[in-house]
Amino acid sequence: MQKAELKAALEADVEFYTQLKKLLTIYLNTIAIPAYKKQRTEAYVRAMGMMCRDEMINAEGTLDCWSNFKNVIDGFRIK
């Protein structure tokens, strides 16, 4: 009698877990993964934007340095 009850309970658990697995699969595919992908894409774009800004500032500094150096060289009027 106990084995039959245990078997029935285990079969019910298997059915419950099967349904839970299906529900979680649908949730992951429709909500969780797309939301995570959107969040990570936005974070990447923000990071790349900050990097581009920093590189532009660096390039402006380099341009200023070499422009000033050229002006000093041009001041000697040697060709």
C-alpha cells in the first residue's frame, strides 16, 4: 500500500516538475533572456561611448601637443 502511494506521489512530482520546466523554458525564452540581452547590450554601448569619448579627448591632446611642437619647429624658419 505504501509503495503504491509513494509511486503515485512520485509520478505527481514528475508531472509537476515537467510542467514547471516547460513554464520556466517559456519564461526564459520570452522574458528573462531578451531582458538580459537588452541590459547587457545597453551596458556595452554605454561603455563603448565612454571609451570613444576618452579616445577623442586623448586624440585632441595629442593633436595639441604635435601642433605646438610644429609651431616651435616652424619658428626656427629652417627648411
